[in-house]
Amino acid sequence: MENQNKPLIIRTIEGKKEERIPIWMMRQAGRHLPEYKELRARNKSFLDFCYAPAAAAEATLQPLRRYDIDAAIIFSDILVIPHAMGQFVDFKEGIGPVLEPIREITELRKLDTSKIITRLNPVYEALGRVKEKLNSEQALLGFCGAPWTLATYIIQGKGGDRNDAKCFAYQNPQFMAQLFDILIEALAIHLDAQLKAGANAVQIFESWAEDLSDLAFNEWVIAPTKKLVARLKELNPDAKIIGFPRGASHRLKLYHSQTGVNAVGMDISCDIFKTREEIGNEICLQGNLDPFALVAGGEYLEKSVNHILDCARLGPHIFNLGHGIVPQTPIANVEAMIKLIRG
Amino acid sequence: MENQNKPLIIRTIEGKKEERIPIWMMRQAGRHLPEYKELRARNKSFLDFCYAPAAAAEATLQPLRRYDIDAAIIFSDILVIPHAMGQFVDFKEGIGPVLEPIREITELRKLDTSKIITRLNPVYEALGRVKEKLNSEQALLGFCGAPWTLATYIIQGKGGDRNDAKCFAYQNPQFMAQLFDILIEALAIHLDAQLKAGANAVQIFESWAEDLSDLAFNEWVIAPTKKLVARLKELNPDAKIIGFPRGASHRLKLYHSQTGVNAVGMDISCDIFKTREEIGNEICLQGNLDPFALVAGGEYLEKSVNHILDCARLGPHIFNLGHGIVPQTPIANVEAMIKLIRG
């Protein structure tokens, strides 16, 4: 009975296999939509846009007006967390995020988790606004960056390759332990607040799970994510969590069983049938269309979507991309993809 | 009896497990060595340097003078192949390789495999010079880029992400089929010539096996590599081949069983115990130390090396990095790594 009130994606995360395959797309709210570009043009800075509840809510809702999809994901950014904790963060046009790097153990005091709820209140307010507009089958998703992914930005002060952060992390285990503790608390607070504000589930984006050795993956991805999941479930026992460790296709079973996330996202290069076999037919998987197959369109898009649909028949599956949708994606190709899935 | 005459690495590739674990490092000849930088400073262009037999042979031998390692790999570049076939290729300082992109099916005629042996004669001459200096336990390795990896450069005209090449390949299957046919023939000729010039084995570098969907991996990596291996073994039935599909850690068993390579390279993020279990204890694996653990040195380097050595006890294993050694690597750390392996 209670189950019937949960949106399709949440039932799927819980392991139910339904007739309709739920769909959403990473970065679905954003630059591939002309209506987003228009909205964004009226707002100067990217962070100000994230912190404007009306604008963020509008951007979040735009893809649902256009496409027959099953979730809204709040328009925000993973770097609101270091920003809300007091680190300098800016988004430079054409360059990407720039932070004032933190690399001294004494500087970790600068990161203040007590301000998160107040500073990110506009994000929670935006979630509330979106929630009001959704029907009972549409899910609202919150998200955060995973501890290691955020650590790379905090240490390096920028995106790009993580070589600098890796070297630093190899040499500074005590710094890393303290930073992870701060991030775990901060992220649990932020995810819990998103759930309280109306999100039905949250996704943890481990965007930089690639190029990590067995040891590094265990210490920097598995261990802190496990603690984050445990802490969130302490605050919110019914929290539904999708973990997405991009670049760790071969470790999804390990990641799922060790961290305690409810569902697992598969990136572009995931061997999806092998993953389904390893993880069994009860766990919800999500993914994994190549965003560039969606740009290309045509026959290859059709083959690629059908390949995923074949796998999706084996167990609970949320159709998604294997990485964020890119700005040059033709809207007609997204429509064709959805039509193929809806059959 | 014949076996005794083969160098240690070759016996390991053939599946023999010996007391001594063979070692070499990708990019071992190059910019982390001061003697290389000195040699290189006397030679203007990178391609001219590759095509100067004395200089290339000297660069190839330098790491063997300094370190207790078991192979020399010819100093060259994967892009000598498009260059030798007539495509414009240049290496710009601080930018990397720049090619005149080929994206029209009619332009594929420009790629002329008949000139490879003549144009790359200096590479084969360098191999002969190196061979004379090695003892019977030291292997000489040749190499090439895999068809898909070379195709990305040929199509895009540059390195970096492969999104452009992927989109193009999705939309132009006929172009890709013809380009792969040309590359397979060209690479078989080049690998065979390297073996005839003295190489004991060759490595196929699929540097861009990452971010490929199941379908793309099968069509662009597995299928052309399988044909290349078959064609090379036609020309040279005893050819020993190491395949290194970087970014395809989860597909190594598939890659090995489908392509026919003799040994498989594991990249940084490979789950090495899982790979050993999947592939069995008879097949030679190679890898996979993180080059940035080697930069960092210290305790983490020791833990990382020992983790690989634990796995190396299970089957034939060539100790290597999971990616090329980087210029900032301290020589003392390489020495410490070798000392740990030698026990």
C-alpha cells in the first residue's frame, strides 16, 4: 500500500522490476536545452544561479516539461559543499571551477560544517519548489560529490587530471583522514537536508573513481563512502542512495557490497551484462548510454539503446547515460532515445 | 633447450613462472632520465630523433645502464605509422602531436602502406643496434599503437579526449571499416619488421580503450586487434604479443580470449587479483604500479609494490607500471621500487 505511493524510480531502487523502465539523464537540466540557456543568460554567476531558488527550480523542471522522463534532479553543483564550508570557489567561464587549494593540515580548520544548512538553504528551498510541481510517479533526486572526488578539487584547486591530488594523498595520509572525516559529516548533513526538503533519493557522484589502484580505491573511495552511507542512514534510516563511481566498472559489485548504497550507476564503458551477472538480479543498476552515441544519433544510437534494454530486462534498471549529457546533443536524438525505450 | 636461449620476459610471456620477476617500465626511456634530456637537447625535432638510429638506440639503452631491469623497449612513437603512410604529423612542444585530420573516405587513399618499410627503416636499424648491446637474458621490445587508438589521432588530428572521434566513428561505419583495414595491414608490417630487426616481442598500446561502450569496444578494439594479431601471426607465426588496452580493466579476459594476444597489460586501476582469477594462472599478466605512487615514494610505494608482488606469485607476471613513467619521477624511487621487487 505504502509502496504504491512511491515514485517509479524509488520502487526500482528498492529492487522492484516494473513494466515501465524509468528514465532520467545525468545533467538533463542544463546546456543542451535552449530554454535553459535563455534562463541562464539572465543570471550572471553560476553559483548565484545555483543559490537562486526560483531559477534553480525552473532549470530543474525544464527537462520534465520537454521529455517523458521519470525524475527531476536538483540543479546544483557538487562544489557547493566546499563553498558552503568556507573555501573560496569560483566558476570561470571556459575554464571551470577554481578553488583556493587547501594542502596544510592546519588549514582544514577553515572547513566549517556548521554553516552548511544555513548557506545551502536556497538549495533546499529549490527542492521544495520543485517537489510541489511533480506528480506522484515522478521522483525528485538530490545529490552530492563523493568524498574522494571533492577532496581532489579541495587539494588541487581545480578539475582536470587528479595526479596532483593522488601524489598528495599518497604522501599525506593524516591530512586525508581528517579531510575525509570533515567531508563525510558535511555530505551526510547535505544529503539528509535534501531528503528532508523533498528529495526521494540521492545520488553520490564519484566522478573520479578512475585511475585508482586497488589500495587507493579501497582507502579513498570505498572506506569514506561506506562511512558516509552509514552516517546518512543514521540520520535518515530510509534514505535511498544511488552510488556512481565513474571509472570503476570492474568494481561495482565490490563497491555495492562494501559501501551499502542501494543502487549502482554504470559508466559508459561498463560491461553491463557482466555487471548484472556479478551483482545478481535483485539490485538496481543505472546507466549507461554513451552521451556521444546520443549526439551521433541514427542507427548506432538505436543499437546502443537496444543493447541496454536487453540487459535491463534481467533486473531492476534505471535507464540513464553513462556520463552527463553534453551541450551539443540534438533534442531530436533525446526524443528518439525515449521513444525507443517506451517502445 | 631452445627455451633456455629466450630472455626471461619471453619465457614469462610464454607462461613460465620463474624465480625472478621480470621488470620493465612503460616510457622507461625518456624524460625522467637526465641523460635522456641531455641527449634530446642535442636533437631538434622529436620525429627526427625517433628517425636517428644512433640517438634512438642510445635513448633505448639508457635505462638499462642505470637500472636492473629486464627489457629494452625501442624509443619511438605510435604516430610514426600515420606519418610513414603519408599523413602530416608534427610534435609541438607543450601541445603534443598535431596531425592533418582525415575524415573523408576518399582521403583514405592518402594512407600508403607500401612506404612503411622504407620510411621506418631507421627504427629497424635502431632495433638492430640495441640488440647487439643486450645480453641473452634481456629482451628487446617493439611496439605499435592499436588500430582504434591510431584512428582517434588520424580522425581528430590531435590527442586529448576522443569524443570527436567517437561521434565520427558512430556516424561513419564504412570509413571506419576501411581505415581499420589499412591500419591492420600497416601495423602488421611494422610489427613484423620490428621482430625481424631483433625485437623478441611486441606490445600493442590501446591507449584509448577507455570510455567505450560494450558495442564500441567489440567493434573498434576487439575486432581490429584480433585481425591484426592474426595477420601478424601469418607473417610471423612465433610472434609474441603483449596487448595493453588501457581503461578496459574489466574486459581483460574478453580481450585476451578474443584477440589472441599472448599476454595482457593491466592499467593503474585494474583489480589485479580479480583479473588473475578470471584469466587463470597460466596467462602472463603485466603491470600495474601507479606512476604517481612512484613519484610519491615512501610507505605507500612499498605497500603498492608488495600488493602487486602478492598477486605476481599466482601466475606468470611482468612487473611494470600501469601507465608511462612521468618526467617528475625521482630516480631514487625507481631504485627503491626495483630493490623491493628483487627482495
